[in-house]
Amino acid sequence: MDNKGNRQPGGNGWKKLAVLELVLLLVLCCAAGGVFYLRRKAARAQKDSARREWTVTQYAGSGDGLQSMFYSITDTAGHLVVIDGGWEQDEAAVRQLLQAYGNHVDAWIVTHAHPDHVGALNAILADNETGTDQKVDIDTIYTVEVNRERYEATAKDYDVVSAYENFISHTEKLSNVVYLKDNDTLDLIGLSMKVFNSWNEKVDAMKNNLLNNGSLMFRISGEQNSMLFCADVQSQMESDILAEHREELPSDYIQLGHHGNWGLTMDFYSQVNPKAVFFDAPSSVIDNEQENYDGYQLRDELTARGCTIFRWGSAPNAVTLR
């Protein structure tokens, strides 16, 4: 049989050849598409990996021998978290940071409402209410719920209850306030956050230092690094925290309890086993061996253990979490 006709255009041979060419073209397209997809996936993974890096920064207070607490957490995607903020007179320094991020804060963590922690935020919230052109947009405010009756009944002069009352007067009008409890967990701009201490029944039963001992202690962690924030929690809370969270405490970095003075014990810090620590007080407190301070003892013990010491004299001080 003569197959010559099959080799003519429109014959079976040409059809088979066309099909083979089409299949080959599809294979090449799929291969090219696969390579393009894998390259995009690798580029995205590299970009995501770069974004999974956070900077925790400590800022010095306004001076005058006053202790305070002001930290930020930022990432390469432009997110901003503020922790406390210091005294009312620290407002200008806090605003300088906020302006660099377009006056937008993803989360503001208020460990407790003592004036050396919440004063600057109180001033900012008051300005927000008056319609200032410096309005700060805060997505979420995280804090603790205080037993107001017990706090006001036990407060001392140094508590400056008016700072707490101002904070409540501002935040009770807002819908973005979240009260955290022991063992709460959340995603904090990609970091894992867990609460180890907040106001609870044990705090209710105390006779003094309720606001300090009811403040937020929490740990933030990435895949490789972590940092523990102790706020103003003092030694009275240690036994319960150790009983429930002992295995979770080890962290690369730690913000020392109650500014590094009259705070937590070395037994607690030994369990955390940090490689670097943050004091939130001036030299007149941390290095004072003449008055009723114990910060210098903690300073010496942590130095002897090989910890890097971050202090206001070198602030702003920053560490990276990955």
C-alpha cells in the first residue's frame, strides 16, 4: 500500500507530527513554568526569611534619677510595637519614634499603669481626644485588668493612683483594648507571645505592691531567639511563676524585674539563664551602694555569670530576634 498520501499536508503523518510538536511545546512550557514557579517560591521564601527578623530596642528615660520603661519591637515590614513608654515628660521621645512609623502602632503593650510606664501614653491618648494633628493610630492596646477597689484601698503615695485613673478614663472609651490573663498567647507581628503573669487572685490578697506584682510578665519568641519581659513583677510572685512556667522561662534576653532593683531573685534569673540583660534605671539607682538599693548586687552577679549588661548609658540598646 502506498503511504505517500499520509505524508501530505492534512494526512495522518502530518497530524501525528503536529500532535508530537504540540506535546513537546506543552512539556517545554510546563518545564519553564515550573522553573519560574520554583524561582518565585525561593525568592518569596528568602524574602519571608528576611522578614522573620525583629529588633527589640530599649530607650533611656528622661533622667533626673527617675527609673522608667520604654521599648519598641520593629520588623523589616514596617510594623511597630511599643511597650509602656515612660513618664509624661518622655512623650516627645516617644513621639519621635512614632513619627518615624507614620504615627501608626500595631500594638501598644501597657505592662501596668504606674506613671513611669504609662505617663507618655496617657498624654498621647489625651491629645488624640482633642483632635490633635499628631493623632496616633493604635490598632490594639494590650494591658492587664486591675481590681480597682483593691488597688485604691492598698495604694501608697509612690503608686500615684491618678496615673492609673487617667489611663482608665482614656481607655474605657476605646474599643481596641484587650486585657491579658495568665497563659494567654497571641501573635505579635509574627512573634509568639505568652503571658506568664498578670493581675490575679494572689495579687488581690496582697497588702502592698499590687500594681507591680499584677503587671504583665510575658515572653516573645521567634524560631531561634526569645526575650522575657518582667515589667515590675517582684519576688512575691516567683513561686507561682516558677511552678507553672519553669520550663518555659529560659530566654536569650531579659528585661529585669522592677528595673533591676528590688525585683526578682538570682534563683529566678538562673532559671531564665539569659545571655544579655536590660536594666531600666539610671546609674544613681543601679550603682548606688550607699542607700537602700540592691541593683548593684544584681549587676555584679549577672556580670560574674558572663551576661552582657545593657544600661541607659549606652541606650538606645537593641537586640535582634530571629
